[in-house]
Amino acid sequence: MSDGAGAGGAAQAAVLDGDGGLAYGGASRGDFEQVGAVADAVLYEGYLLYPYRRSSTKNRVRWQFGVLLPRDWVERDGPLAPGLSGSADSWYQRTECLVRAARADAVVRVRVRYLQVQDKQVEAADPEGRYRPVESLRTADGATHLTFEEAVPRESELVLPLAELVRAGRTAAVGAAAGAESEPLAGGAGRTVRRRLEVRAVTTVEAEPLAPQLYRLRVRTENTGEAADPRAPRDTALRQALIATHTLVGGDGVEFVSLIDPPKELAEQARQCRNAFTFPVLGGAPEDRPTGPVVLSAPIILPDRPQVAPESPGDLHDAAEIDEILTLRTMLLTDEEKAEARATDPRAARIVDRVDSMPREVFERLHGAIRSLTPVPAPGAPAAQRPAWWQEGGDDGLSPTTDTVLVDGVCVGAGSPVRLRPPLRGADAQDMFLDGRTARVAAVFHDVDGSVRLAVTVDDDPAAELHGWYGRFHYFRPDEVEPLAPQGPPAPAGQAHDRLRRRPQT
């Protein structure tokens, strides 16, 4: 799509030309393509969920991530409180990240991507040639056509010299025009009409010098439209919204610094970056360094350098679910359910067709893969005395509520107070939210691979007692906690019921 200059500082920003080439600069597009599969997964996350039918309740409440609505609709009851959550409705996104540039002619490339809601209305024809809207229509060729909400992918790309961004920010329009198309149905039974309302939006890019060859890059995308009715239901306002909004940032002669695990000398500058309703992570192939050539700023929690598993044959629009399970359940849909899914949306039709025609060897790859193995003991090392976990006696002598483990020279077991210190690199995203919080150990588990896990409840969790009774804990390795001196009388150890004999699944 072509970009025009937005209000508030017209940009001489280059944009993609009609052939997908660059109208300015020589920045490589390869870095963006490395994160293309992950970016597409973000774009369509939750677009349609199993069982992919219009009649399914979960597919009647959609568009949950990266939604930028008109400001007067969002703030109809008061100003918006900024936060990181990409599932909160907003009228803007702000990405701040650190960029190094060793060349005076460095170029920054920004690609803004989102979905535009499109109403698909099926209309039946009467003998006089007039049309009336209907929820469904079956044509003479046996096909069923359903009224539904679709979405059209949109993207705009800006190519800007870094030196110009330092002197003054640049703003460009990234919205999408209104439109309507009509498609006749077989046998003159009716037609399908697709309509889109205009989406108005701008993106502003700025660079702030922090040190020689170091800058803070700021990318802000705003919905600049006005709601037809600020009190209208959300479904109505969504027709003027940017959906699943996310941003790719790359360039020529630049590299980006991880905000999750920055170099020590840049830790303070990284902490000062302020992101709203999105968060930037490094993209590209896995490697062990805190910088990279491209950033993906997404409304969904991601680690640095996220990857789509190579075993996955295609997107199922539910990254929180297991591909094998979703594939099996889709296979087991009845013929009537599959027909409804195909009639609901072309993307749902492709999922059902892919599952129905999946070769056996492709399906078998979904069962799992080994990414790493425990190192083999050195020659001559004493063999483990305990039987393997699947052998009789493998659990003998284990007692999660009385076993202890040595952490920094301190015996830690049930009732021990600890401070949670998950590593910044490689930790689960949810664990990172608990960094620095104090917790109480409920049990010590020995995992099937020979490692040890501490089951803990977080001290300021109002449901901690309930979690302890039910046996639902957070799990940390011994090297991810700091022992604390007990305060007051020791807490009682966890109850030795069956729930505490379960090993954590890792």
C-alpha cells in the first residue's frame, strides 16, 4: 500500500514501490523475512479458533491483541492508563529500543502491519433482481455461503536516514482506505458483498542520541480516526480499528540491543526505554549474543529471537495450543462441521483442507522433537545408584515435603523462604514477571531427567494458600532462587498428599 505524509511534520519517507522494491536507500529486506513466519503468527493469532466454525461461541468474540481504536471511543470514560499489555484496547502503540549505528549514512526501516476488518455479507436475489441480506445461502452447486467478519492484511514500510530522525521526527500515514467489492454466486442465487470502512492512522519515528553511536529509537503508531459513535459497541468500533498491530524495525548499518538481556554497559539505558501496549524483542536465527539486525515489536509476550517450530506445517491461529492436539481434533470434526468451517472463512478452509490431506510423515513430526540432551557423564564417572524413573523402586526414598537441596551452602526445603531470580536469558516469560519476588518453598521434586525443581508459592499472591492446598505451584531450579533468612517461626511444610508426589512437567 502506498504511504502519504501525515499531519504534524510531513515526511519525505521512502515507502515500498508497487513491485515491493525500495524507493530509497539500500537496506536489505532479508532480515525482515527471517522473522516473517513469527510476524504472520502474531498477525493472525486468535483470528479463528478450533473448531473454526462461525457457530462456535469462541469465534463470536474476536480481535483481542494489538487493537488500536479511535481515541474518542477508547477514552469515552476517561484517559487511557499506559501499560505493556497488548490485549488492552488502546488508540496507540509506542515502541522504544536501543540501536547502535557505526556509519553516518545508516538507514532505519520500519514496517507497520495490522489487519483491517472486512464485513462479508451474503445477499439472496429475488425474482425481481433485488437483494436482501441473509445469514447463509446454499447455491445450486451445493456450496454454502455464510455471512461473517473477515480481515485484510495491511502493511506500510518507511525507509528513513537515521541522521534525519535525530534532527526531527518523521510522520507518515499508515491507514487503509474504505472499499467495497461484490461477487456473484453460482446460478444467480445472490451475491457476496465485502465492505471496509476507512482506517486512519499515522506512524511517527524519532531517534534520540544517548552516547556516541548509540540511540534510542521511538516508533509510535496512532489511530487518528474519530468514532462514528463513541458510545457504540466494541464490534462496531472495530470497523475503524487496526487489529493485531505490530512493528518490524531493521535497517542498513544498524544493530539493535536486546531489552530483555542487554549488555551490562547498556542495562541502564535499556531500563529507561518505555514501551506501551507492545514490547520489542530481537528477531532472526537463534544465536547467543545480545544484539541483532532486526526487532519485532508485538502485542504478545515473546522471547528474543522467537521461532516457529520447523515441524509445524502451517498456522492454526492458536499458538498457545499444541499443533498435534489441534490437528487431531480437526481431523475428528464431522463432515457437516468441516463444511461449515470451510464456508466460514477461506483461512479456515485452508486449515481443514491441510489437515485432511496431511501425509503420515508430516503428522508424525508433530508428535515432538528433541532439541537438547543431558550431557553424557565423563568416562570413569560413578554411575547413578538410583534406578531409572520408569523402573521399580525409582521413587523409593523420595519425599517432596522433607527432601532438601543445597543452594549457596544453605539447605532449602519445604517451608524455606527464598527470593526468585530467574535468568533473563532463556527463562519462561511468566517467570520473568516474578523476578525479585519472595516466595515459600512447598516441596522439592526430582525430575525424570535427574534434575531438581523447587515448588514455590509467591508470598504476596492472595491465592497462595489455595494453590498450596490444591498442589498448583510455580517451579524453579535451585540456581534460580536465593535463600533468605527465616523471619519468625518456620512455616509448616507442605502436606504429603498425592499432589506433592507428582513431578513437575518441564
